[in-house]
Amino acid sequence: MSRRVLLAVLCLFATLAHAGGDDDVLARGARDGNAPAWEIAAVTPAGWTRDCCTYARAIGVDAVLYQGEWSGKPQRVMVLNVSPRKLPTLAAEVQADRTRYLQHDPKGKASGFAVRHPGMPCEATVYQGSDRVDDVVVFCDPGQASGVRLSWSMAFDAADPSRRALLDAFMQVVVASHYVVSPVHGG
């Protein structure tokens, strides 16, 4: 085997080991009744900072990803929430979220689009707020046995010139994220 091929194989194994390794775990949750302990793994885009334990806890979510320094503003922050399954279907969860949003902002607009997640069903909504701040929210369902649903969200100014790049980075994180029963935390 040539050195070049050997180096390529070693790089591939290192990449695969990292992709499935503990370094990708973004958030963890403990066993809750019949729901097993869980982990959400996600690859962080270059230039973004992962946080599960400082700013995320301060704002009451499971994890955040942000660029640069933490500003405390909701714009340009990817937010992960993992919550107990409350409604019977993913569609009902999405509809309840839309109803809450439009009750809060009757002049706002909501439009949905399909998300092709390889491991679980997901549905997205883009909210255009009358305050000129837009939000994208994606709900994902890791299955009945999990006892939870995930939601990823990000807000951005409607006129943000980086909107397309932000949405691309956000959707890459969402589609690459995955739920696993935690082998370490009581799963």
C-alpha cells in the first residue's frame, strides 16, 4: 500500500471516529420515567461555538451554537431544545407552534417546508415577524420510544445580508444531528 493511500485511509478512519465520537455530543438528558437517557450529536460548522452548559442553561435550552462572542441577542444563534413528547404527532407539534406564534404576532406569516433528515422525520416552519425578525424552527421526532421531540431554531433580522449562509449552516446542522439512547447516562 502506498504512503498516499495509507494516509488517505488513516484520515478517513480519523474522520469516521470523530463523527461518531463523544466530541460530537452536543447535549445530554437523563432518564425520565419511561423515556431513556439521550444524547444529541451534531457537527459544528467552522467558526461556530458550541455551548450546552453556560449560555444555554442561562436561557433555559439544551444547547446553542453561535459565531464570535456571545451577544445575548437571539439573532444568529442556533438553539436546540429537547422536550418531553406532549402531542400525539409531529404535525400536531408543528401546528401548535404555528398557532402560538400567530397568536403572539397576528401580522406575522408562517410557511412550511420539508426537511430530508436521514434518521428521523422533521418539519420546518419559517416565521416572518412583523418586528422584521424572522425565525426558522424545525421539529424532529426521534420515535415514540424516545419520549422526546427535538426542536432546532434560529432567528435572524429579515434584512440580514448573511441570511442565505445562515440558513445553509443551520440546515446542515439540523440534517446532520442525530438522537441516540445514551449508553452512559442511564439509557
